[in-house]
Amino acid sequence: MSTFFFYSQGDATASIEIVNFNSDVIYSSGSGVSVHIDPKGIYKLNDAGNLGSNDSDNNSFILELSELDGSFNNPTQLEILHDFYTPLINSNLPSNLSPGNYKLRVRATLGYTGDPNGWSLDTIDYSEVLAETELFEVQDQNIDSEISIISNFPSDSDNYINCLNDSEIPSPFIGSMSQSIGSTTSIVSTVGYLQFYVNEYDSDNSYEVRLYDYYNDTSQILNQGAAPGLYQIPDDLSIGTYTIEVVETFPNEISNIISFSILWHSNATALTNQTSESVCVGEDVIFSIPTNNDGIARNYFGSYYKIDFGDNNNIILTHSSILHQNSFNHEFLGASCNILDANLYEIEKSLYNKYENCESYSENGEGAVKFVDASSPPTPQIDIDDQQCINPQAPQDVIVMNNTQLGQWTDEGLDCQTSIISIWSFKKPTWDEFVTLVEDGSLPWDQWLVDINEDGLTDLNIPYSEIDDPGCWDFELVAINGNNVICSSTDVAVGTIEMLELPEPSFILEDEQGNEISQICPGDIVNIIDTSNLVDVVAEDCQSVSYQWTISGNGVVYTNNTNSNSQNPSVIFNSPGIYEISLILDNGICPSVEFNISDFIVQGTPSVNLNNANNGSNEVVCSDSLPYVVDFNSTFSPLYSTDPYTPTSFLWEISADNDDYIFINSTDSGSPYPIVQFNSFGCYTISNTVNGDCDNASNDFFTLSLTATPEVDFEFQDSTGNE
């Protein structure tokens, strides 16, 4: 498959310039007429094999006669030429024409009418192009002229052609289309080729012979030579297209006209490769055809060119299309070393025109040949792990495999070569640019280049000891063929490995004010703050960090748009308790590591029990003496609730008929186990109120009756009262 692109040099729009039509003479039915034209722009040539035949996809030039007074509503077709260029059309007016004024019209069926600079081979912007003559007079007469032109030009030479003897050709010509630059008609003057004779010359009639120079837009009268009806073509005509018109006028002033062309051109077939003779398949190879005098400017406009690319693809370009767009691209899709019995594409440009046959095109000259060495480039591919853990307990080298698909290129022989040159580059996470490795180079990293699997391709083996930077390690691989042809669209294989840091989880707990805490009140928010070694990792750091938080117990609610997988979740504990908070920290394929805080306290309401410790709510104590001391750490000891209900403050209150007591030994009413000295006997109510940090209090009390020990004094008496 080939793709072609063209670069415009100028206006490609088709138009027909009428160089000459003799509207000054008087015609009649049967008169010969000649329209000298210069078709400009591009006319469609879709199938060169059908030139000269009726092909609706090729252009045709049609000469038409108007209705009386010049209308073309219902024209009469006089001649048709199935071609993309002609400088001349001869014909005869029909018999029995009504006298009056008429016009002739040249109609091209498929001229380019699109964007003047937008023509391409694929364009569909073709339509009719028209050119009309001035009105001319036709009188009510009929003539049957036998006038024709005879020339000494040879008709069977590779260098010269004579098509004047074929009366069926509406555009007869003589000349040569194989002249060199600077050539003039003088080179054939000595052999009599420049003479032509008006056959059936009649001395009763008058004759005017005029030559038209298309390139210089001039004309000149040719005078009769030594013999009647004999004329001489000038011997100073340079490269160009010329027409000669013979006007025969009868005594009754009716004229009869016949014309022929002189084609004096070259057969230049220059072809230039504007890119390189060594290219990669899939790339555009730019060719151009010089359009100056050293190129095809000297060639005839009625020429076409076949460009055969040597890969079963070709294009056909008319002379005009090349003058407007002389550069074209071709894309070779296969390596040239696969060509049978060859290893280069042979691009051949051939010129075709009617240089040896009056009615059919044939190849003119040796053509031009260029050769292209097309290589199929290798396709670099990298096989690399997505992740690797920097784990001292399980050290592992980094392996990057070269799995390049080999290309094909041409060597001196006919066999395709497949060896490649691999160019590795890498970039560490902290680097801004890639560093290229050189085989047998002096940089320390160059030692990484090895053929691990012995497949002839250079791989990378990075020792674990040199993997010192976690993050994204980027690699690039470029592969070129062994002939060092570098493609403009060279592929670059890229790969990235995430060098993962081994996780070391840790965290702290904070309240909403940012204070580190070990306990909290129910309903308050606890912020769990990640303090692990991966705390500052972001996605761009090429780490695959994930968090899995587990909190024991019930009544735990995640808040502030966080959840159990957030890095720093916020949690509300609704129930008192002792909670274990665990974090499993993952980093890609690295081993998971767990860290926990096992005794986080959510405080509940504390309690105290004085009665169970004292066998009831009342205590009676008999004392032999005062003061009486009670150490609550050992006597009447309170029973306090424990975590998560442990009290944090105490208030001992003692009431009695008298307040004859004191706290001693550095204790007071806020001590958990005070020592109290009672100085008087009496009945004391002792209470203890306990509180936590969450303003949740409870209390208990008992009664202490402190009495003196009674003294017993008695004697024994008989029944009569005697001791």
C-alpha cells in the first residue's frame, strides 16, 4: 500500500486559451476550420491505457459548432480527441449550413476546477472547461477542397515523426521529441526536412501561411518558396510548440483552412531523491522532478510520466500536473532485501508521448532510475517488573529484558540482515534527565549492559547494591538496525519500575487540638496520625502505599470523610473501653508490616464502694482512748473502679455533731486513701465522691460510730446481800 502527497507549485486550474481562430475570413459548408489552442492547467488522465479511446474517466477535447447566431443550446460535434492535451483541432464545416454567423467551441470534459493549489492524484474536482471563438460568417455555398500538407519529415525514425499524411488525424504534427537542450530546427535544414508542400495547390486561389509560436506568443508569415505551393519552416525554431495555418481563399472569397503542429521538444526524464537512498519502511521518501530547462521544461505538454516504485505501485502524472506539483512522496512498506534477486527498490521514471506513433503513446528515451535501500526497523520492547521492594532481608537485582522485535536490512549480499544496535537510557527518581549507557563505556552504570539470556540482545542487570533510591526508575530502549539507518519515526520503548521502600509503620493519637493523647472521653474525635517512614509519599513518588486500620470493640465511627483505609483517619469512640488500634501498612509487593497501640482508653464514669469494704453501711468502733486514727488504705478501704473507669479525683467529706477530726500524714480530702484522726467520740458520716476527666462523678458513704470502751465493776453477794 502506498500513500502519495504532493506539494503545489502554482495554479492547477484548467482553462483553454484560444491562440488563434481565423474569424476574419468567409467560410461555407465544407470549409476546413482550425482552432489553435493552448490548454492550461491539469486535465484528467486516469487510465493511460485508454488514451485515444472513449473513457469517461479520461479527458476529451471536443470541437463543436454553434447554432445560427452563436448559441450552443444544441451544438453540432465536429471532432473529438480523447487526450489530455492538444495544441490544435482541425475539422470541416458540415454541408448545407444555413448562411449566417456561427461560433466554434472547444469543450474539455474533465478539466481540474478545484482549489488552484489543492490538486492531488485523488482529487475529484473535475468538470467541463469551455472556450468559444468569435463569430464568423458562413455563406450559402458548398466547397469540396482536397487541400493537404506534404512534408519531407521522416515518419519512421526514432528521432523524427511525420503525421501529416494521415487525413484522419484532427491534430496532425511533425517534429521531434528527443532534442537536446539548445537544439534548433537548423540541424535538419540541410537535409530538406523543413520544406512542406500544399498539396492540390491551385494558382487561381490565394494562400496565406502563418506560423504561431506558443512559447513566445508571436506569429509570422511564411512566404512561398521557389516553387508554387512550397514553403520553408524557419531554421531557427528553438525548443517549443508551434502551429502552421494554411488559409486557402477561392476567387469567390470563400476560405478553406488546414493547420498542423511542429513539435520540437526534448525527452528529459530527470528524477531526484530529496531524502536519502537509505530509508526506513513506513517513512515518506520524497522524490522530485526538476521542472527547469535542465529538467522536463523542454518536454512536450502532450507527455505523461510513469513513476514505477519497484514495489508493485506506480503513478501516472501528466506534464502539466508535474509543472504544478513536482514533488511527491512514497511510502515503502517492506524491506528491499526481500525483493527477488535484488536488494534495492528500483524507482523508474518513464516518459510517454507520440514521438514515434501518430496515434498512440510509447515510451520515449531511457528514462531515469533511482535506487532506494528500505530497511524494516526493529521494534524495541522492554520486559520489566512493575514493582520491586528494596528489602535488605531479601535482596534482589533489577532485571530489564530486551525483547525487541528484529527488523530487516540490506547488506552487500541478497539476504536480509537482522542484527541490531540497542541503546539503553535510564533515569533515577531524583534525576531530571536520562543517562545513556554505552557498551564497554567508562561510566559505572555501563557495566549493567549484559546479554542475560544469550539471545544476542543487550539487557540490563542492575545489582541490588546500586538500588539506593526508592521511587520511579525510568528506562528507555531505542533499537536501530545494524546498518545504522536511524528512522525519523524511531520507536522508543519505555518502562518504569516502582522501587518500593520497605514499610515501617507507626502512628500517634491526637485530640482535635493536636495534643498527643492516650485516652479520650466518649464522643470526642480522635485523629490517628501516620508517622511511618512512608508518611510523605505521594502518587508521583512511585510507591504503592495502602493503609488498613483495625480498631477493636464496638461503637467506633469514622468521621471527617475518612475510613479504615485513610492515611490519617478520624474516629469517634462512643463507648467507654480499652481499645486496641492496629495499622497494617502495605507498599506494593513489599511484605506487610503491622503496628498497634493496645491500650487506648475511652474513659467511663468512675465508681467507689465504701460499704462492701466495711461489711455494711454502719461501723461501730469502741476505743479505750482518743485520738482514734483511721488509715483508709488499710482500714475501711474504698473499692475503686478500674480502667476504663478509673477515677482521677477524690473528695472525702466527714460530718458529725462535732467536727473534731483532722487529716494527717500529708493526706487531705482529695487523697484516694487519706489518714484521718478523730479526736472525739461520736457518730461520723463519711462519704467519698469520685470523678473522671469527662465530668462524670459518683459517690458512696458509710457511718462510723466511735464510742468509749465501758468499764465493768461488780461483786458477788449472797441472797442476803452480803459480799
